[in-house]
Amino acid sequence: TQLLEQSPQFLSIQEGENLTVYCNSSSVFSSLQWYRQEPGEGPVLLVTVVTGGEVKKLKRLTFQFGDARKDSSLHITAAQPGDTGLYLCAGLDSWGKLQFGAGTQVVVTP
Amino acid sequence: EPEVTQTPSHQVTQMGQEVILRCVPISNHLYFYWYRQILGQKVEFLVSFYNNEISEKSEIFDDQFSVERPDGSNFTLKIRSTKLEDSAMYFCASSEWVGTGGYEQYFGPGTRLTVT
């Protein structure tokens, strides 16, 4: 089983600050997907990164896939209270199933 | 925007009873999945399904579980004889082949299964 470790587990910051969430594995994934999950709801896909070294931007969110396709990061610039949520990374293996990390709970206070 | 739907949103059942969880995947998607999330734990893969057969299943997906696509739109997960430890959120997901690099999987809102 390929394991994904997310860090930190919990992050509390003030509105306007920047934050970075990390997702690390010892295994290579064919792609990596970032989701956001609200309590009692399903994960909502934010982005997929496929190529080693790839960087994707979604408004104030920047996603990076490591050169070796084993790790990824999510950076939020000038965080807002609406960014509060559980951020999950999930690696796609060769057989098409997702291995999820445990998630990083982000809390942005006004 | 197309979305995956699931019914019911919450199911309460007694231990030993059979339950069927239903999903309607996104209409042009060809790959279907079930995942589950026990309260406070990671989302875990259960099974993937393509071309009317199981592609892969996890160790969790034992003989008590089965999946079916009874018609052109629904995808179901059946648990034959529920156990207390089956209590969890069950998520259905679907994807279409998105070229080299793999599939983007879209999740439904989940069914909360409570076994008493």
C-alpha cells in the first residue's frame, strides 16, 4: 500500500496570511489530486497534477507536483475565511484507485 | 454542472440486515468507484468497476459486499449482512479516462450508514 502523509494535520491562521500544506510519499503516483472536504460532505476536486515539476494555479491556490512525482504542496496566498476546510491529497495508482492522505484542517479567522 | 448523486443521504439499519446504497454517476463517465470514510479516519478505497465488472477491490471488500450497475444510470453497493464496523460515510465516485496520467474522480455527497 502506498501511503500519503500530509502535514501539518491542523493549521490555524489569520485572514491575509499565507499557508502551505504538504503531501509526501515514498511511492510514485501517476497523478495526484487535491480535494477539499466539508463536514458531512463528499470530497470536492480542486486540481489534478500529472507531470513531475508541474505547477497549477487556481486563483489564490498554487499546487505543485514534485519532480519525482512523490510529493506535492498546496500554497494559499492571502487566506480568507472562506478557505477554511479540510484539504485532502490523493495519489492515483497504476490501477486507477486513489490513496488518500489523512488531510490538513485549515482554519482562517477574520 | 454534472454531478454524482447518492441516495439515501442517511441510512440506519440493524446489525445483520442488508442495505443497498445507490449512486447515479456522471452520465458520460465509464469508471465507477466506492470509497468509505469511518468517522475521523481517512477516505478508503473499496472497489472500482468498469465495463460491468469489478476492476479492483480492497481487502475491506469481502464477500459481504457486492456492486452492480442494474441499468444505464445507477450504480449500487450492497452489504449483505451489516456489522457494527460497517458504520461509515460511503462515497460513490466516477471518472472518465482523461488521457495519460490517469483519471479525475468526482465524488458524490455520500451516504451516512449507521448500523445499530
